[in-house]
Amino acid sequence: MKTHKNKLNWPIVGNSHIFDFLEKSLANKKVAGSYIFTGPANIGKTTAAYFFARSLVCEAEGAPALPCGQCPACLAAAKGIHSDIYLIKKPADKKNISIDQVRDFIRSLSLSSFLNSYKIGIIKGAENLSEGAVNALLKTLEEPKIKVVIILTAADIDVLPKTILSRSQILNFSPVKSAAIYDDLIKNYQAQRSQAKNFSRLAAGRPALAIKFLQNREYYEDYQRLARSFIGLLSPDINSRFSAIENIIGKEASGQEAVKLALGALQVWQNLARDLMLLDLNLADLAQHEAFAEELSAAKGRFNLKSLLSLINVLKQSRDYLAANVNPRLALENVAVSF
């Protein structure tokens, strides 16, 4: 990487303290061997990791911003084919990032760079590392190599062992103000004002999630379906509640697919339960799900603050059940019977 004294050209909103820090690190050539980007899911951690990697391999000397986006290294990185940038994450059908994945990852990072560049490895969702994978990674972090950078992203840093935390530069990503997300959607993504208003509130401080809602219609429709399932759970009829669960899991889903579906539902339900609590406290302007305000308002009479706190606790308990390998359908039914 050439010597740069320039700004970062990263399409990320909020958390300016992090990008100021990384900008100075690049300018002063004080790049750590290991970083942990931590914060809520869909807040921009992985995007930041990618653009940090692209900035490290950028070859343009004197460019006004990093990455320049024009040099061969930037073009290859943008396409995901740069030979010195590696990514691993949990396979969709697996519970963990395996030790074999990490060993291959480490082996790739140990090879010499063809371009005398940095070699960067990104581990997305590092909280999913298996015990064996953690031990394999730790050996590499204990003996850092020159011009090798490892970036871990994690929504839950508490599950990572202290031995990894102590060997990494930890950067905490915080939720972003909805006004900043609203402006970003309009300015940089040509969203309509109604879309920007809806998605900036729905994202609850997570810019990457707002962009995903805007650009991926199927993803947004899936989210709406899960939100409607929560409305179904508000029915006093227990059969209607179990029917809502059947519509989420279905008869065919099993294994990690069923776990993923159940976890997604619980995450959305937690957000909606929070909205019910805000409505009960007469704080409707802070509610996340404006599109479901009418249904939630109609149902809030069934709950008081104590019952809502109990519901939120049951939702958290059901997520813990999933982590403990309880059948996903049973985890959701645990919520249905608590309404």
C-alpha cells in the first residue's frame, strides 16, 4: 500500500469516531494485526471491514480518498476477487464456523502476497466460531505477522474469549440516529421520502438494515410477514396463535433452517413487543413499526406494563432455548402460550 494522506471514501453513515480513528491509523501507518468490529447486526460492521480491507490494498498514490476505486487492486476488491482479501462466515446449513474453515483461512493468510500488499482476513459473525476454531485462530493472533490484518465482526462480543479480546483492537459500533439514516437513504440511495421515513424508523439505528429494506423487496416482505405473525399472536384464540407459528416454521423446515426461521421471528417479535410497551407509556413517536401502529394500538388494551415486561422476558428466554438446541417449534410455542 502506498503512503496516503487522505480521507476515507466509505459509503457508511454514522459512527464517525471509528472512521476517524481508522483514517488516522492508515495515514500514520499504525495498523493493528487484529481488530474486532462489534455492535448490533446490520449496523455496517461488515461493510466497514470490507472498505478497510480495500483501503489497505489500494495502489493509487496521491488519490484524494481511500479506496480510490479506480486502480486494479480496487477494481478486483470491489468484485470480490482480490487475491489478498479473504472472508469466512458460518455456512447457512451449519451451526458454527468450523475449525477446518479457520485452518484454510489461516493457511491463505500465511501465503506471500503477489503484489507485496497487505493480506486481510475477515471473519463475519465471529461469535459463531466453534471452540476448535477459536483455539486455531488464537495461535495465529499470538504470533502476528507483518502486513497481515485479521478483522472479526461480532454482534455479541461477550461470547468471545478474553484471550482473543486482549489481542485485538476493539471498535464499538453504536446505533445511528434515524434522521441521519433518513438523509442517507434520500441522498445516496434515491429513496422516496415515504420510504426513507418508514425504513429509517424500522431499522432502529442500523443503516445497513435500512438499505437492505430499500434494495431487497423480498427481504422487506419477509420482515412484514414476521411482523404480521406477531399480530396473529395477539389473538385471544390459542388456535390462531399456533396457526401463526405454523405459518413461520411450516412443515418442511428442519435443522438449521428451522432455527434460522425461529430466530428471525423472535427478533422481530421482540421489536414489536417493545413498540407495545412504548404505546403503553404514551411514547408512540418512538415506536419502530409505524406501518402496524393501528393493529398494535388496538391490542395494547390487553396488556399492562407488567405483562409486557413478562412477554419480553419470555421472548428472550425462547432465544436462549434456541441457543441450547431446543426444538424451534417448541421455542415459538413457548411464546404463544404466554400471551
